[in-house]
Amino acid sequence: MAENEHWQWQEPGTAWRGIGVYHVTLTVPSREPLLGTLVIPENNPSLARIERTALGNAVVDELYVMCRHYPAIRILQFCLMPDHLHAVIHVTRTMETSIRAVLRGYWQGVKKLGRAYTLSVASELNSEKNNEGGFPFPVFTERPFIRPLSRRGQLATMIRYVQMNPIRLATKRLHPGHFRVQKGIGIGGRSYDGVGNAALLMAGAYAPVHVRHELVDKARQGNDQELRDYKNGCVLKARRAVVMTSPFISPDEKQVMQVLLKERHPFILLTDNGFRDYYKPADVLFDACAEGRLLILSPWPYDGGKRHISRADCVALNAMAEEICTSLARSD
């Protein structure tokens, strides 16, 4: 285990005051780029960086002011974006003050900075023009979002997510069509929302990926040949330009998807939740989406409270995958 993963989460009797790691997000609700400007040298996303405004610098400086006031807090990673800030912080020992109260104090500090910044900008502009457009007063009207990281592997994943933010924003800017949420995509009499390359709906050949429990049961009993043949068959179809379509729920189905990603085959992924504002796929799915190799479809609107997929959802999504393959084949 890495050194920065030696932590506990909410020690008994010390909820929100004990040792823990947290992901914190502070957002400009209007989504105006008041904190910085995205720069993409040579149109290369891997070179993307954020050039901070005076307010952006002040927001970052306030993070370190917070750490000076609370020596138990360490900043493991942060990234300032044009309209928000991500930070991963480590509470190294139990504090008398809860992390919620600490971040509330940070929020109050940046609100003052935001007011001072917008007032200074307003003083440089014609008052009439400022009233017509101008900046929101105050800038930070919403409290920071705080997410405890409590499961093994979450810390490394979150640090990578924070580090990759400028690259992903640059990729979205360079390929906007593949990341825009598309509403009301009609397939087989059903309506879906989608993100990705909708041109995959005109590919011509489709097949579902659905590892049925009978194959898994046989494999558990020592006869895994049929399961291996099925998964290999899915990959062979993809190599023949068949667009594989599935929610990719089970471990065996996920293995097929990993091969599709590794070999860079296009595919359609069904998901049990819709797309929130500013949605972007995670990790390797993001890269596949940027390159036009992925279409993500959801038959249901986004539900912020949903955490786990139900068995009924799994059954429905597998049925929809087969329905999509049949309907698109008939429309060709």
C-alpha cells in the first residue's frame, strides 16, 4: 500500500473529525471561467494547462491558508480549472473541528475573495455594461462538495482524475460533438439519451454481448470451454467490424469490453443512469469516446441519488441491447 494510503475513515466517535481522505470540489455556479483559461499548445490535449486569473491564484492560496490554520490537513493533489477547483485532502489526525466546518471556513474565505475580485473588475468597466452582463455577485454561492474516499483504490483513482482534468477538458473542446449529450435518440420504438459517436448507429452490423448464467455455471463446475468460446467469438465479431452492444455488467462481459478497448474496436455501451450536466466518461472510456469508438446510451434520465444497479435494470438493459441489434439490422 502506498504511503499516502495509510489512513482510516471516520474513526469511531469522531465522524468528520478523524483521520480520513476527502475529495473536495468548489464550483463557480454560473460556470463562467473566472478562475483561469484553458491553453492547448499545438492543439495537443496532453500539453493542456490552465493559466490562472488573479482570482484563481487567490483561491489556491486560500487552500494553503487553510492548511496553516489546521496543520493536521495535507493537500495530496489539487487542480484549478477555469470554473472549478478539485482538491484531494488528507486529515492526518483527529481534529477538534470537523472537516465540514474547516471547509465551510474555506468557503467563507473564497466568497470574500470572489466579492473583492468582482468589485475590482466592476470598477474597471462602464457601470452600464456591467449591469447588462458583468459577473455574478457573489461568485461562490454554493458550498464545496465533500466526498469521503473510503474504499481501497479510490485514492489513486481520484488523484488520477484530478490530474487529468485539463487534458480531458482540452479533449472535449477539440471534439465537442462526441461529448455533447444527445437527447431523444430513437431506436426500435424506444428513446435514449446518448454521449459519443452516434454514427455507430449506421455501422451496418451489430451483435449483443450477454454472458448467460448457464455458461458461468458450467465454468464454475470445471467446464469453461463454452464460456471461453463465447467471449472469443464476441472479439472475433468485433474484428470483423461488427459493433458489439451491451451494458457489459458481469465480470466476463467486462473482460470482453476490455479487449474491445485494447484493440480499439467501436462498441455501444448501455448504462442504467442518464447523463448529468457536464458529463464525461471516465478513464479509458473517455479516450474511446474522444476517438469516436464509443456510443453510450441510457433509456432513463439521470438520477443523482442512484448508487447501485438493480437486477431488474440488468435484465432490462440486456434485453434492450438485443433489441437495438435487431432494430438496427432491420433498418439497414
